[in-house]
Amino acid sequence: MKKKLKIAVIMGGKSAEHEVSLASGEAVLNNIDKSKYSVLPVKITKSGTWKTDKTSKTIDTLKKIKNIDVAFIIMHGPYGEDGTIQGLLEMLDITYTGAGVLSSSLSMDKLKAKEIMQANGILIPDYLSFTKEEWKIDQNKIIEKVKKSLGFPCVIKPHDLGSSIGISIPKNTNDLKKGFNEALKYSNLILIEKYINGREIHCGILGNKELRALPLDEVISSNEFYDYEAKYKQGMSDHKMPADLSKDLTNKIQDLAKKIYKLVLCEGMARVDFFVVKNRVYFNEINTIPGFTETSIFPKEAKAFGISYTKLIDEIINLALSRNKK
């Protein structure tokens, strides 16, 4: 009988996306093939303590996972998707799923990702960025600059968070002030983008060197945009999969998603998000650990490609193992 691989499913963390990560982790635990894998759930609390069913201290938990075969990281946001946990696992010489340290860091930082895309001729919405300190010093100057350069409506977002947390679409000066103060609860650096009134299209990618683009998804949100509620509450969004686009435009978006994936040195998996206006395709962001809940886009795209949830977990684990052998 073939020996089972030991897999630690790591979820939770200190991010504002803690609960979403737990939901994604539980979905992985419910769907992973127990006949192939010996599974150890690892939950990181909001305060940063690593726990298992049998350990309640971080040092004891780290000792327990030292001899696993693969760490399946299913953490969203800072401390999970930004290269920090990847760096820790590298130091412990533990194989892990998904993007590496540099790729995770570049992808999570929306400002740096935009700079990379801009330098490589990829269309992005016009944007400005401001720090918390700059906002404290002269709010009026920032407001006037936003009005002049971007106008209303615009989009405010923290530079290093996902799940649409802290995002708003101001339509006037008062909204702008509220949006800034809300986003600053989550990050010290804020992005303000020109609002793109286009179709929101997502493209999942699987692979290390040989890449597969999954079928495109178009999201139709019941709310003003694809916010936290629309993403995670049943019935608050609808999806067209595959998206109703021409073959040429579909190929264009999938090729662009692969290019972006390579530019930020991604491996394993990612979901690249775009806004499409007629034939113009704007890069929005790349998620190196996309949502893995039962309602999440990435597993649904994989299913439309012919990869079941259980098989998707297998593929991600195998990509991690193959990367470690190169």
C-alpha cells in the first residue's frame, strides 16, 4: 500500500480576511482525498498563535509540522498571501503550495503590481497613491488632486488587502473623505483609481512553467460592485461561466492572464482579475491564493475546465512537489 503524503492545511491568520480563510480551509478539508493524504488542520488565530487539535502553542505546532510533506496554504491577505508565511516555511525547509516569497509579495502589493504592469505595456486604470501621513497633513490637497486627475466616481482601496475589504466608490467629496478613513483602517498606503465602468472578468491559471488558463468567469454583482457581501453571501452575485465573450477576446484575456502570471513569477495557481470595456482589457489585480470556499470563483472555473474540487487539490499539491524537485 502506497504511503500517504502528510499535508498540513494552514488557514486563518492575523489578516482582516481571517474568517474567509477559515471558510476556504474548511472547504479544502472537506474535499481533500483522505485515502491519499494524512491531513493536519493548522489554524492560526487572529493574534498569530498557531494551533492544531493537539497543540495550542506556536512552537509546539511548528515542531509538529516540521516533518510534513506539503503545507497547503489557504490564507488570504497579509501574513498569508504576501510572502511572510512563505518565507517562514522556506526557512523551515517545508514544501508549500502556491507562489513563492517574491511573487506573493509583488502580487499582494497592488501598487507594485500596477507598476510592473505599466512598465510592461499592460493597460491599467489611472491611479494615485497616498500614505496615511500625507492624508493627515493635507486632506484638502489630496482631495483636489483626486478631483483633477481622476474625478468622480473613483475607487478607493487599501494597497495590500483582498476580499474587497476597505474598498469604496466615492461619488463626491464627502464620500471620498469617508472612503479614505475606512481604507486607512486596514492599510497605511491607499490607492485611488479611476472608475472603469466595464465588465468584471476573472481568469484562473494553473501551473509552474506549463500554464493552463481556466474558463473565464464574468461576475454580475447585486451590489454596486463585487464587494465582500456579494463575494461571500449566497444569492448576492451571479456568474456567467464561461463568460459571454468572443473567441478572440477570450483568447486575448487568457493570454494576458498568463503573461501577468509570468511577470510576477507566479507558480501553482492564481486568479487574474480584469475590467473589460468593449475590446479594451484593464488589469485589476492578481490573487495568488484565490478564494476556495464552495461558492468561490477559482474552484468553479476549474470544474468548468473538467477538474473537480478534489482533483484541483491534488493538482496544487503536485505542482508544489514538482517545483521543489527542480
